[in-house]
Amino acid sequence: MNKLLELLNTNLKKRSRSVAKTQLEGILKNTIGNINGNTNLFRIMSFEDLLKSIKEKKFTLVKATEWAKNDLFEYHLQNISANDKYNNKIEFLLLSQQLYGSCFSVKEECIKLWNMFGKNDKNTPYVKIKTTLLKFMNFFYDETQEFHDLKFFSGEICYVTDTSIKKISKKISNIFANSCNDENSANMDLAFVHVFPLLMKSESFEYEQEVRFILNKRNSFNDQFYYFNIEPNNLFEEVVFSPWIQDEDFKKYKKHLINLGYTGIIKKSNLTNL
């Protein structure tokens, strides 16, 4: 837990109170943890979702509250609250209604991650896309938006023990309250503190080695998804199919991707052959 809080305090101190002047400056300032622009990232998704992304040239983020539905640890963290100096109760859950995100991993191959996505479902093939943090952020981070350096974040997940959840929630609540009450903190630090609870998970998920991209879409509570424009050939370096896909199906789906104009590497995972 001390390492976790040290990470938070370190990033708070590093953050400049001035507005980022360029997109690259904003990206670097809003990158949290031991990751950088050259970090390779991987995401497993359905082939259907990949096709949609390529055809529409859009990438989809989901509302962050969806993550808490599958993880009691995240549920507790999203239910923290604090009182401001006027004794008004501020609930993180309400704030998280306007946060959207997408999950990646720094782990290139992981049997557990593949197993999470329909190993035996022949009707729903799954693929793993490869990109880098900077490539993703170059599409995701929109410097044309007002207060862009308060909206677009990337961060490495910190894994903590389940038994420490109460202590962590209390600590985060205190930091949350201090940020709300510190007149000198202003919006810059507060926006970061809002994101931080979404960068913690139970140690039982440590095998995921997860990285998250998070958008603070202010004053947006009703939209379930957020879409942004991409160029698939510039974003997706590789498309890797499930290690359990049949060779005949792999050839068929590979041809489909090529016909759509995808020019990146297309291959089948050799995980089961290692």
C-alpha cells in the first residue's frame, strides 16, 4: 500500500499546474507508472469488434463503472466518498459516471487472458491486437478539446492485497478530500485524483499486467460508450488469432482482413506450441 500511495504522491508532485502546450507534452504528463511511449501493448478482443473498428475507423471506450461489475475490489474503490470543507459529500461513483476507458496488457502472451475469451466458442473468434502507448495516445489524446490535459490519461495498474482494501479506500478518501479542499490544488490535481482509483486492482488479477486508457468526459453521464477516430493500419501493428483457431478458419479470416485493406502482420498465436 505504501508503494501505491508513493506512486500517487510522486505523480501529483510531477504534474505541472500549467496547461500542456502540445499534444506530446500532455501525453507524457498524463502517463502514470513505469510505462512510456515505446511500451508495447496488447488487447484481446472479438474478431467482430476488430472488423467493426477497421470498417468504421473508430475505437470504442466503455464507461468505467462497467469494470466494477466484475470485480468487488473495484466496486469498493468506486464507492469511496469524501466531504469538502463545506461538509458536502462528494461521491466518486458519481464522478466515475463520466469516466471512460479501455484495457490493454504489457504481456505479449498469456494463457489465462486467452482463456477469458471464449476458448471453446467457435462462433466467436478472438484476436489480439498489438500497438504502443504513444500510437494509441496519438489517436486518443485530442488536444483540440478544451482542458485536454485534464481529460486524457494512461496508467499502469497497481495490484494490492484484498485484505488492504479498507485501508486503501480510507487513504484514497483522505487524498480525495484534500484535493477537493485545497484551493491551490485547482483542477489539475483533482482530475488526476479522480482517475487514480481506476488504476488499482486485486492482486488476484496481477497476471494481466494491465494498462488502462482513461477519458474524463466532463458532464457526460448518459452515454454508455465513447468513440474516437483511428487509422487502423497506423494503430494496429499486428493481429494475432487465438491459438485454438483451426487453420482453415484462420486462412479465411486473414483473407477477410486483407480484403478490408489491413496491411499489418496477421498470424496465429503459437502459445500452445511452446
